[in-house]
Amino acid sequence: MEREHTVQVWNQPQQLTVYQKSKSVWVAVGTYMGERIEVKGRTESQALGSWREAARYKGG
């Protein structure tokens, strides 16, 4: 099951898709500044937070 989320990166809303790959692996996928970013986390919120940090790193 995929879910759509909006996160703020440098005060700009970004659309992400998050899905559960396995019991303890969540994946967040989205495009930021023309680049696809995909990160994993142990929870849905951790995956979202990791994606936000990865996008900030690219855009910083």
C-alpha cells in the first residue's frame, strides 16, 4: 500500500510516495531539484525524515 505525503524542504512543499517494503523497512521516494531520491527507514516517519534530510543535503 502506497501513501502520498507532503514534506517541507527549505519551506517548499515536496510530494513523496511512501510504502512498506517489509515488516521493518519503509521506503520514501520523491523527486527534488530534478533528481529522484529514494531512502529507507525502519518506520514510515523515519523514512520521511530521512528523505527530507537527503533533499536538504542536495539542495544546500
